Amino acid sequence: MSSLLAISPDAVWVVLQKAWWFLIVLGVLIAFHEMGHFLAARWLNIKVLKFSLGFGPKLLGRQVGETEYLLSAVPLGGYVKLFGEEETEALTDEERRRSFSHQPVWKKVAVVAAGPGFNFVLAYLIFTGWLATGAPLPVPTIRDLTPDVEAVKPGSPAEQAGLRTGDRILRVNEKDISTRAELYELVSKGKGKQVALDVRRGDQVRTLLLTPTSSTIKEGEHDITTYHLGIEETPPVVTAVVNGSPAQAAGFRDGDRVIVINGQDIQTWSQMTALVRDNPNHPLAMMVSRDGQIVSLTVTPLPERMTIDGKTVEVGKIGISGPGRSVMKTSNPVMAVYDGVRATWGWTELTVVGIYKMIVGEISSKNIGGPLTIATMSGEAASQGAASILLLISMLSINLGVLNLLPIPILDGGHLLFFGIEAILRKPLGERQREIAQQVGLLLLVGIMVFAFWNDIERLISH
């Protein structure tokens, strides 16, 4: 009893805040998902009996027309109950006309697919609105998340230890990793102590010892210390060349990697931009790597006046964009409508590839998170403002959409699989076959949920 009373009011308040934002975030995701099923059914004139946010016992309910709207006790999902989900429910011709099981396959597919579809629509609307404001939007690829070395900062611990561009870091202090986040987290936990990195280079694996450097910044009343290996830099790769720019005139192409400027080896984007910035109107002899070939180019940066620290200075620009594959920015609100599609596709692709890599073992299954992880993320996002909450909702919405499309019985993807089989066989699967598939799907889903919850507990204990 005394240990319970020792919990501080502040800790209780933090837990309550996280729980509240967890319910808000999950509520939005579930509501949009079930709204997809609901609207599709109504549009196709299929009778909807119940629309529920949550599972289990009813907390609140109200009958409006032929549909009962419910708020249920377990906030980890929701459901839309359609009339005629079992064939025996429909008896008369009018009942069969509005019965789900008596609809053609394409209508069944439309109703089921509309749930995950609305999750993608929600993400698209948020991304489009975000980009329309002119704010940069993170759209990473799987390559941004894997612990591959893309650039090595000169003079850094990484360079001194012998790390090279293209190396993949497999383990930190004998602990397996599969993402950059795991790498940075383990380095940070070391508080500046020497770390042993197992690195794969070609067909060989070697162990390198590095001692991170540290930097401290003041954030409010707190000093925040971060630790660096020197591989956090961006590679000097050109992703876009501006029309009519000095770079275009010099012959730069998308994908060029700058390796030498005026005889100086270039390993990072910041190295390259510093030399360009400091040499307006001065020709720069560059060597770039292009499709395995070394190409020599000469470019003269155009002068541009900028205000830095309150002073007007002249800097050089050549008209190229850096490796912005993880950040998207829209030039005007009209383009945001198109770029919102690109952003939604990018996050969806990342999610699909990530799930595949977990299945084949290339990414650790420890990255799977459950309710506690979502609650923590919701609380942290809320502390950063409404924009962060919206971004979190969009990303989780895509995850929910993709996961629901997996061909697991009991999920929407499982139902779509059944309908595909029905379309091929020209008749539904037998009731006994569907029951067995549903039981297997339920067992698999419960196993995944238990595993995710266990990961949550391990994270909680480790922190």
C-alpha cells in the first residue's frame, strides 16, 4: 500500500494525459475506418444495424433510423454490423435485396475495402493540408531507416575508426540492430563511452571501436547532451537540378554524387555546400560519380545576397537540391493536392516494405508496438502541439490501413481473400471452412497483440 501512495501526483497526471491522448488518437483512427465501411454500405443500399466505436459492453447507445450508434467499453477497435452477414437472416425478397451476404461480390469488396481505404484518405487529407501550409513533411524511405552508412564526417570518430560509406552496422556492443533509431538509442545510452560496432562491408564483418563526441545545447531550463559518431551527415548526392542554373549549364544530373571539389575529397553534403557558399563567382572543378563512372565538371556559383546573424553577406549558389528524399515541401497550395498523393504513397510503401522486412527477419520484430507505445507517442506528440498530433494520426492511419489489408482471416484483408475465392469458384466458401479460417486468424491476431504488448512492457522496463 505504501508503494502505491508513493506515486507522485505529477506521475499520475502524466499517465492520465497519455491515456487521454491515446483515446483521442485511437478514436479518430477507428471512427474514420468504420465510417468507410458505414458509408460504403449505405451508398450501396445495404442495411446497417450497428455502428460502434469500441468493442464489448455498451456504454452509450442511440437508435437513429435503422442504425444503432454505440460507444462500447473496450476502445481498441470498432465495428459496423450489417444486416444479412449470415445468409439465414434474410427471408423476404426485400430483406435479401438489402442483405450483405446476398450482394454481388464487387459490392462486398467495396464495403470491406472502404474501411482501410478511408484510413488512406485520412492520411492524404492531413498530408495535403500540411503541405498546403508550406511546412516540410517527412517522407522517409526504408533506406533512411536502415543503419547503413551514407556519409562520414571528416575528422569524426567514425572516420578515425575506419567506417566507410556503404558499411552496414549490424550490432552495437554485441546487441543486434536493424534500424538507425536503435543505433542512435544505444549510442545515447552509453553516455559517451566507447562502443563496439560490428560492421558488414561486402562479404566481411569486422568490429570497430568508436568513442562518440558530445554536444550540449540549452533547451529551456535544461541542458540537453547528444552524442555523435559522425555518420549522421547527409551524403553529397544531387537529387534535383534547377532549370537555367549554373549546375545545369555545367552538366549536373540527378543522382550525381560529388566526390572532389578543387582537389579536396568530399564526403558530406555540408562539406560541399560550404565550399560552394564560400566561392561566389569563382569556378569550382568538381568530380562526380555517375553510374559507376567519374565525370569532371566545372561550375561557377552565382552570387546571392543573404542575411546571416543580422549581416548581409554574399554567398554562392549553383542550383541543386540535396538528398531530400526524407523531406517533401510543396511550392504552392495547388501542388499540395498532388504532393499529398505522393506523400501518402511514400508512407504506405515504407509501411509495406517494413512489414515485409520484419517477416523475413531483416528488421527486428522488437519494433512492433502495442497500446502502450501508441499512448506514449500520443502523449509526446501532444506536448509538441496539434501539428504533431495530426502527423502521428496520419502515420498510424496508414499503418492501420495496411495492416487491415493483410490476408489474415478476421481482418478486412481476410474477408477480401474470401471474396476473391468466391469470385473464382462462383460460390462462397463453406461455413465450416470459414469458421476454421476465422479461428486461425483470431489466434494469429491475438498472438500478435500479445507480442506487441510484451514489447511495450520491455520498453517500459528498459526506460
